[in-house]
Amino acid sequence: MTVRAGREFLSIPGPTVIPDAVLAAMHRPAVDIYSGPLVVLTDSLLADLSKIFRTQGRSYIYIANGHGAWEAALTNVLSRGDTVLVLESGRFALGWGDAASMLGCEVEILPGDFRRAVRPEAVKTRLKADAKGEIKAILVTQIDTASGVVNDIEAIGQAIRAAGHDALLLVDAVASLACMPFEMDAWGVDVAMSGSQKGLMTPPGLGFVAAGARAREAHKTANLRSPYWDWTKRDGEVHYQKYAGTPPEHLLFALRAALDMLFEEGLDNVFIRHRLLAEATRRAVGAWAEGQAIAFNISEADERADTVTAVITRNGESAQPLVDYCREKCGVVLGRALGASEGKGFRIAHMGHINAPMILGTLSVVEMALAALSIPHGKGGLTAAIEYLAKSVPA
Ligand SMILES: *Cc1c(COP(=O)(O)O)cnc(C)c1O
């Protein structure tokens, strides 16, 4: 017996739900790659990406996923043998560090905790000990999608300056851009990167990088530069060079539609919507956790991300039956637990094109699964979520 016919609810932290308007924008013939409207489209997208990163610096669009944008960020500012400090708080900064290592950088990990955010004080202490200034760049994620943590990038930027260190700050904003505030220039971020398929509500396939003034200076002498990723090659007036070849036309049409939707709603409203739906999710999980079988992965309440909530089982039991129940019986696809809690938890995404019925529907199904599988849980999770939203979204 199942109740899963109808639209499947994709509740994984990327790719996220693609709005109908974004899908529709792609349903058109290809255009001449030298046509005027395509040039105008590119100019508008690059300007709007810088607006979303909140930088006066230039943005770049790559035909790539987030892993590609990682490589773009690294190769444009670093040289073989440079030391890179990775701030651990989950899985993704470590993955970025692995890429740096393969490219020939010396990678040092500032050890973190899969259940906590990066501690800015620890960053300051490590940098102060680097009297010779060997660390050239610092890699950190704003939201780590595996652990469900949000890092305080502003405080990390301040810690770097307080240590009097001039390492470049490189930030992964794949799971946070256009979902929560990001202030590239004001926070002292030198390079920021993201991808199309999370908060930006566009199909996977575009990687974005924004470069600040100090990054551009480092770029002049970086020897990891390579033809496809190179900023200088993409900086000229020739439109074809902005993509190092044929533009990903249909993804650009899609991105235009998605950015139009975000601007129409207003970024501040988008951030508030994410915060409200994330908090509703946390209210539900908080109530369920009283049954002692499941818990938030992130132990500190103020370090939990507004785009994904990671839940773990307390006795290390597999969460696969719950994930399977939600998908097979009800048509809700939850994220699996990654990293330290692999298999022993699940993740609820609340990122991108989401609204109250999607999140409340997802939470209802999780609560239904907890009951159907007789997993001990506190009652009233869904009610707590509804009551929170009713109070926070007045008539
Ligand atoms: C999804 C994600 C990535 C990787 O993006 P891909 O497009 O899968 O390569 C990197 N960092 C974070 C924080 C992510 O959430």
C-alpha cells in the first residue's frame, strides 16, 4: 500500500526544485552564439551575480558544477607549493582542500567537529602562529550541506584581520547563496564560489566565481592558471571568450528567469522565507528529538543552517528504513546522511524554490514515517512547526 502518486517532493539539498518559469525559459530553440541578445544576456547575468555575491568585483560563469567552480577559484589565485588552510566543519571544505592538494598545494586542515561550526578564535590563533606568512589562502564553506552547519564568515574575516594575516579568504557559498545573507566585500571575502542547482533554482551545470581586488592581484602571479578557468582570458570584450567557447545558452536562459524571480520577491524576503521555513523544520525536529531516538547533528542551536537540517540517530542505527518509507510510500525524497553520520541519519532540505506546503508536507511525511516505523519520538512536531509559522506569519 502506498500514497505516493502525484508530484514527487524532492527534499534533497541539491539539485533543488526547479520553478516552472525556469523550466519554461529553456524550452526554445538554440540561438546564434554571436547574436546581440545573447551578449546582452551575459552582461546582465554577470552584473546580477556580482549583485548577489554583494561585490564590486567581477563574476565568472563556468560550464561546471560546484567542483568545477572550486577548481576555478583555486587555479586563478594559487601557485604550486602554496600552503592552503582548510577550516573543517563538515565535508565540503575538506573536498575543496583535496582538490587543492591534487593541484599541488600544501594543504593543512584546521581540525573541526562534524557537529560544530568553525571557531573564529581558533583561526586567529593558527594564523598568529604563522609568523612567516606561509599560509596563502583559507578555504571555508558558509553552509556545509553534509553536517548542516552555518559558519560565521563575517567573524572569520575579522579573525583573519585581527591576526594581521594577509591570506586570501576563499568561501564556498554553494548551499547558501541566495538563501541567506552573503556580503563578499563587507566581510573581506577575496574569492566566492557557488553553483546553479541549489538556492539559485537552476538546473545543475553552471559554476559561479566572484573575484575581489586582492584576488585579482594574486591572479597576476598565480601559476596554477589553466586555459579553461583563467579569468584573464575571460575578461576581454570577446563574448565567446567569456565562456572559453560555446555559451551554455539554455542554462543561461534558465538562470535569467531564476534571478528575475529572486529579484521580484526581493532578496531580503527570500532570506526571511528561508529562515522561517528552516525554523519550522527545527521546531518539528526539536519535538521529535524528545523521544531520544533522533537528534540534530549540529549540537548548538545557533549554528544550524537555514537551508538544510541534518538529523542523526542517537544510537547509531540506520535511518535507511525511514528514508525508504518516505520515498517509496509517500513520494518524499529526503537527503541521506553524509560524512561522519553516513547512513545514520537523514537531511531535510529547505533551500531554493520552497514554500510552506512543501515544507509542512515533508515534515508531515517524516512524522508519519516515525510513527509507521515505531521510532520513538516526541509528539507534536508538525503542530510545533505550524504554530511557529502561524505566529511568525501574521494575517
Ligand atoms: C553541493 C555542494 C558542493 C558541490 O557542488 P557540486 O555541484 O555537486 O559539485 C560544494 N559545496 C557545497 C557546500 C555544496 O553544498
